[in-house]
Amino acid sequence: MGPARAQILGKELGIYTYADLANFFPFRYIDRTKFYKIKELQVSSADVQIVGKLTGFKSVKQKRGSRLVAQFMDDSGQMELVWFRAAKWIQDSLKLNVPYVIFGKVNFFNGAFTMPHPEMELLSDYKKGFKIMMQPVYRSTELLSNKGVSNRVMQKMQQQLFAEAQGKFSETLSEKLIQEQGLISKNEAMFNIHFPQSQELLIKARHRLKFEELFFIQLQLVVKNLTNKAKNKGFVFDQIGQYFNDFYKDHLPFELTNAQKKVLKEIRKDLNTGAQMNRLLQGDVGSGKTIVAVLTMLIALDNNYQSALIAPTEILANQHFNAVEELLSPIGIKVRLLTGSSKTAQRRVIHEELENGSLHVIIGTHALFEDKVQFKNLGLAIIDEQHRFGVAQRAKMWMKNTLPPHVLVMTATPIPRTLAMSVYGDLDISVIDELPPGRKMIKTIHRYDSNRLAVFKFIKEEIVKGRQIYVVYPLIQESEQLDYKDLMDGYESISREFPLPDFRISIVHGKMKSADKDYEMQRFVKGETQIMVATTVIEVGVNVPNASVMIIESAERFGLSQLHQLRGRVGRGADQSYCILMSGMKLTKEAKTRLQTMVETNDGFKIAEVDLKLRGPGDLMGTQQSGVLDLKIADIVQDSSVLFMARKAAQQIVYSELGHQDPDYKIIWSTFEKIMRNKSIWANIS
């Protein structure tokens, strides 16, 4: 390949070396096992291949230039082949009355079949070349096509490479693992992924290569988890003492669910090993993560260590502070709040109390990362919605001690199991997958804009019962002006429908000053207003148990996880709560799926799975981490069963008694070392 084409191939597809080319896999295949006779042709969009001879050419004038038409015949009939460009070059390169294999789509025009721009190969060359029964189709770009790097050129390159390198692909998996998993060899898999000799061998090749890709990713994550535990020593919390026992016996506000008890057991085990805990706690909105966090703080306190809880916003930090202080102040535990709004005098007292150890629990925002904030003995750091904090910020927390504190990361954004295993696979994961008893399921309903009067009537009935209502409008950066107009129009129509003095309305949006926003929020929290009209600023962290209806305007414009988070703002009290999804009549297929999913289930994990299928891992994880799963052949949504097998196999090898010493696994570890030398995208993701 010449330097100009090579440069484009590298820039467009990341192919620089033979290895890159060999690992550039086809994304689909065309069945080349069948040959057609001309008389068997039918009008369809399928590609066909035919053996026959060219009997003559003619040039046909058209509006711009001319087209080349060739007569092509076999023993059953004849048809025309047509070229609209490079006519002279094509006519000079083709031979008459010599057998050719032609391949392409046929059109039916003026009572005869034609094939525009067919792929052509002399029958004698076809018999000598690779027998490609399932023709590979490779991903391409407009620039590559314009520069003549067609699918045919890509196939030729692969054929040349495999003619030279066939049989020279080093095995990466041990014989034992290959047998246990029922896999074909690396050589056989590489050949059949590019040149499948049958449908069955193609399936086996794809399975082998998907397993291998996912296996080495999981091996990296499992090894990292083990290395962290060996390297990152942690405080030993071996006492379950008076604070924990008194609270559990006399002050626990409700019976823990089985899921909460299971998670607590996993945490207690971590805290007693002498290694730093690094655990991700997943739980849907309202599943009771806070009480698990509080009980973990009490274990730290029983062992004479301080705890910090870090939240991404002041609203959320305030909410955690109110909840934790209410639970812990009756047993004499000092809890304080530190945020950007804390006054200088307050800060001075907090800094002093943290350093002399008289302050047991601190709750705050990014303000806790500041260098001025020093602890006497920080033993536990709990991070809420950790994806909102940068790695460098979190690292500051670990520097405040000689040993890093134990880390509990909490998220109310359910992460599908496959994604959690691939992205957070080096963390230990706990899941609270049941809601506390007595919680009423939120009823979710989809209504079109034409039903608005009926929805207003329903809101009035709920307000008469003493309930409060959220009305949320989308806020999408690109159409901020339009969104702001929608919000203000909506606010005016609601004000007309719900006039003073009978009804009072709060409004909150991004263009307001912080102080005004807080004032409006507080009016709603105190029950001074019955309706809160807002953009998505209320997505995280507003807790108003009396709010029982969430109305989401233009619901089709929200993503699934956002809809689920918004719905979680209601259903916090004892009353039946409702979420009403308002939309226009014209909905895309994907929007219908999202709204239907919301109506059908309240389970955040099921919603996250649907979201993953709709958006793919890149979108779901955001730009920072979308490169993490830049997979060559596997797909964590479609190939979840292969992923689970790969992780299990990786764990068995890492945790086996012989581990690195087992001669059966020598080949795996040498492959692993090569991967780690060349590509360490997994180094710091968690």
C-alpha cells in the first residue's frame, strides 16, 4: 500500500500495522456459497453471483458523458452490465469470451436484468484464490471510498496478509482453558473471522474472539482488585461496640431489609481484612443507602475513627446532613456540615474540631477536598454519586492520612451488571435491590398534550387533598432559549389555571441567582407553595415527602435515566404518588420505548438495561469513560453471557492456589504482561 493510502487508513480506521489489519474484523458477511443462472434471477435487493462471458461492449450517450454497457451471457440467457464512470479504463481491462465470476445487485429495467458496477474476477483467478464462502464486509468511511479503498481492496489486503501469515498467530489462551470453554484455536478463529469456511465456523470464530477480548479485560480488573488489596493497606475495624449496638437496638427507625443486611455484612467483612475497602454501593432512589452509610460510620466510630460523607451539590449535602444528624445526635454523636456557603467563623470551628478529633462525622461538598481541611484520624470516606467528582479531587481525600481511608462509593444511578463488571470491575460491588416495606409503588402514566385539561383537573384534586406537585421542563443546552420560552409559557398557563390566592406556585430555573433559587426551593419544602415549576435542577437531591405528583413535560426529550431520577423525587411519603409523562403525538420508535419502559416498571436496574440497549455503553458512561469499552468484536449488551463466563474464568485463574505458578496458565500470563505493557487504559478508571 502506498504512503498516501496508508496515511488515510491509519487516520480513518487506526490501521498502522499488520496486527491492526488482522484485528480489523468484518461487521457483516454476504453469502457467496450460491451461484445463480441468469434465467433464475428475480427482482430483489439481494446480491447475486453468476458465472458467464462478456460478448460485447457499447457506449451509450447520456446527459453528462456516456455509460459503458456490456452484454453478459451464460448457458441460460443474457443480461447487461453497466458502468457510469471510468468506462475507457474498464473496457481496456476486461476480456471478451473468457469466463468471469460477477457479483452485485441486479436491477430490472426495460424488461431486462442489469447489474451496475459489478465486482468481476476471472474464473481461473477465482479458483486459485481463497474460497470465500461468506464474503466479509468491512467498516469504511467516505474518505476511504473516495480514495479507492473499497471493500474489495480491504479483502485483497487481508488475503495477502493471511497468505503470508497463515498459521503464525500465537495462541493466547491455555490449552486447559480452551478445552474447558469449548473454544477453537486462535489460528482457526482468525482465519474464519475473515474468510469463514461455513456458517458454523464463523459462529465458533466469533465466540472464541469475543471470549478472549472480554477475558483479558476481566483479568486486568480482577488482578487490579487483588493488587489494590495487597498494596493499599487499610485500618482494621475489628470492634463492633457501643455506638453501633445502641443505635441498632434502640434508635434504628425501621427494620432493615434483607438486602441492606447483606450489604452491611459485606462491608463489615471488608473493614476487618487490613486492606483498604473499595466498595461500590448501588441502590435505587429510596432503597435505603443512607442508613447503610450511617451504620458504617458507627463501626468507624467504635474503632475511634472519623467519617466524611462527600456529596456533589449543596442541596444533596444539606439533605444528607439533616438525615444523618437526626439519626445520630440522640446518641451524642457530633455531626457538622461544610460547604461553599459555610461562614468563615463556622469553618474555623469545624477545622479545629476535625483536627482535635472532637468532631466525629463531617458531611460536605467539594469544600472537604481543600488542603485546610485536616483530620485527626479519618477512617471512612463515603462518596455519593462519585461520577460527578474528578479522580484528582478524590485523591486529595486519600492524602489526608498516613493510610488511605476505607472508601464506600454510593450511586442511585443503577448501573447494568454487564457495565458495572466491565467499568467498575476492580471495585467490589454491593447492590440494594429491594425497597423498604410500606413504600407504595409510584404509578406512572403517559398522557398526550391533548389530555392536558384532564391532567390539570387531577392536579387540583391532589392539591385539595393537601399534596404538592412538581412540573418539570427539559433543559437541553443547544436549545436553551427555546427551553426557557417553553418553561415561561408553561408557567403562565399554569398560573392562569391555578390563580392566586387559592394556589401558590414556585419557579426554579438555571437563569436565576442562587439565592433566589434557594428561596423558591425553601418555600416549596416548607409547604408555602403547592406547585413547583422547574427545569431539571431538581433532578438530584430535593426531598419533599409531601410532593406526590411529578409531571414531566416533553418527556420524549429526556433520557431514561433522567426520567427515572426525576420520578424518584416523589414517592417519599406514605401517600400514593404519581408520575405523569406528557408528550406530543409524534414520537420516534426510541421515544416510545423509553416512555413505555417507564410506565411498565419502577425497577431502576431493568430501566438501566433498556437504556444500555438503546444508547450503548459509550453514551451511557459519558465522554470521560466512553473510550474504556472500545471493543474490537465483543458487545457487552449482546454478549453478556460471554462476559459472565470470561469474568468467572479470570477469577478462577487469579484466585487459584498456584495462581501465577501454574504451568497451565503460563501462556495466559505472558499474553497479559504484553497487554499491560502496550495498553493500560484500565489503569485508573475507578
